[in-house]
Amino acid sequence: MTAAAPEGEGAAAFPWDRAMRAVLALGLSPADFWRLAPRELAVLLDAHAPATPGRPDRAGLDALMQRFPDGG
């Protein structure tokens, strides 16, 4: 596995930031990380470090603002 895809092939670079978040969240040792099979790593990343963090839409943001007012 390479860290980055060759130019022009359309493949994405390896998601190191997602991998680090998942590894740190689970407390895996470096040795445990490197022993993971690609499929195991993919499942781990999807479960513990989503590619795009969820962002609230306008209604969700309004609900959060009502639930947690600034108090000023």
C-alpha cells in the first residue's frame, strides 16, 4: 500500500488523519495498527472516524441554538 496515489489515476491519498483518529480513539498500539488487514482498517475507519463529520442543517442548528442558548 502506498501513502499517495500516482498522479492521474484518480485514486485518493491514504486517509492518515482518519486512521490516526481511529487508532487513538481505540488505544491501538502501532504494532496493532500495522497488523490490520485492509478490510479491517476500512471497517475501523468507517466506524470510528467518518470521512465527513456530520454537520447540522439549518433546522438542526436552530434546534441546538434553542436548546443551548448563549445566555447573554
